[in-house]
Amino acid sequence: MFGAVVVGMGTAGCVRIRDMLAPQPGSPAEKLTARGVISRRSLDTQEVSQISVEEAVSRDDIHVAFICTENMLHEDNIRTFLQAGKHVCVEYPMTMNYNAAVELWDFAQEKGLILHEEHIELLTEDFKGLKREVEGKILQEGTLHFTGGPLKPGFGFEAFSGIARLTWLVELFGELSVTAATLEEDSGKNYSKMTAKLLTSDNRPLTWIEERGPGRPRAKNINFRFDSCTLTQIPPAPRGAVGLFMQDMIHFAAKLVGQVSPEELQREKIRILHCLKLADKIQQLCQC
Ligand code: NAD
């Protein structure tokens, strides 16, 4: 069994504990057992006790940490737990810059530890349906426009907080490059709009927009023009039977027990680092 702690008891952290207490029967997630929660607040936890970081890193029956804090705190938390010889599952984005992610990944590999970045957006039925629709078609140009409410404090620059959308584009259209990026902001109105111009390896243009402001519905609007047709809607799909965080936990646990091939691990690492590198470049272009 792998004893685990959850760091950061917000929405994601609470789901992690819930899933660990009731894992999918017959799945590798059954190998995880919740041994503690870590929070800056004093929590009234009943089933799993609240412990300190110091206790978590020093206990031999704790092998794994789930990092579910605000994005800006991910990097330091990952480093702390890797240093202590614990495997890490971190909610996306892993870090707020590319170099830190490379360093942490190298460090995990040196120590023979699993470093896993959650990407539930790839596990949604919406994404799977969209991927099926896109397969075999030749892209001419496209746009992915995300809208949502204002970002909470500590969630960082839009290209990182929105890495799930960038990951969709990379999974759908392959490796990308960034040609331009801008950020419009009206801090008085809590409004921001990031626009990134991307190119596929076939030089097809893609535009990624992250637009946030009060009252904006959380939505992804697409317009993908192919040689044969134009897709303007994500094909509607019913929810899957297994929750998204549970699916991710199963995948992470499969890595812990050695059920994921080195090739697949490598593919995931390349994709994650590629997306973080693009996010880094977008941020630089927006800030110059
Ligand atoms: P959240 O705002 O619910 O929690 C973030 C942090 O704030 C946590 O550390 C939590 O302990 C703390 N927090 C929450 N409420 C608090 C309060 N009342 N007082 C003091 N601290 C409080 O954010 P989240 O949605 O859980 O996101 C955590 C991480 O998970 C982020 O990296 C995010 O990108 C990632 N993530 C979340 C989702 C999701 O559906 N929520 C999906 C994918 C990835």
C-alpha cells in the first residue's frame, strides 16, 4: 500500500480525499490509502487527520503527496516532497515556469520517484469526442476561445492557469510554436484577455484565447476549419461513469505500481514540458 497525504484542501483536495476513501473497485487506486491532510486552516477532519508538512515528510508510512494548492505554491511543495523521497501527484499546472518543471522532473528521475501532473481535461468525454471528430481531418486554421470568471489569487499567469486548453490543442494538433501573444487587462473591472497565436508543425494558424471577467460563463468555444468541414461545437457527450479525478488517480496509481510503460511515461513528460515551454513563451511575449 502507498500511504498518501493531500496538501491543500480546496475543491480538488477534498475530491482527492473522497476518492481515496472510496477507490474504484479492482483498480490500482485501491493501493492508495489516505494518511493525512495538510492545510493552512485548522480543519475539522473526521476520517483523515490533519498533520503538518514536517510530520508528513518524516513519516515512513507516507509515500505519496497530492499537491492541490493554488498554482503558485505547487513548485515549492513538489520540491519538499521529492526531497523527502515521496512520489508526487500535482494538479495542473506543475509549475509557473518551464525551467522549474525541467529541474523537478530531473530531480524526480534521479531519485527514482514518480512525478505525475493531473490532466483531467484529457479524460473528459467532451475531449474524447472532439478528438474522434478531429482525427484524420486536415486543419486549415482554428480558434479555441475559453471564457470564465476572474482567476482566484495565487493561480498565476493565464497561459499557466489555462494550460488545460493549451494541452487540448497540443493533443489535437501536435506540437505547436508561438508566433505572437498579447494580454489585455482592466484590473478595475477584474477583466483579462490573453490571445496567443500559434502554428502547427504544418504552419497552420491556431488562436488560443483565455478571457476572464465577472459573470462570464465557463465555456470553451471552438472554430476549427478543416479541408472537408468546419467544427464550431464540441460534440455533446454524456458524462463518463467514473469521475475525472478518480480516473486520474487510477492512472497515477498505475504508475506507482509499474503498470505504465516507460514509453507512455516519456510521451506524457514530453507533452507536459512542451506545453509549459509554450506557456512560458506566451508569458514572455505578453510581458514585453
Ligand atoms: P481552491 O481555490 O478550491 O483551493 C486552492 C487552495 O486554497 C487550497 O490550498 C485550499 O486549501 C485553499 N483554500 C480553499 N478555500 C479556502 C479558505 N476558505 N480559506 C483558506 N484557504 C482556502 O482551488 P482548486 O479548484 O481546489 O484548485 C487547486 C488546484 O487544482 C489548482 O492547481 C488547480 O489548477 C487544480 N485543478 C482544479 C480543478 C477543479 O476542478 N477544481 C481541476 C483541475 C485542476
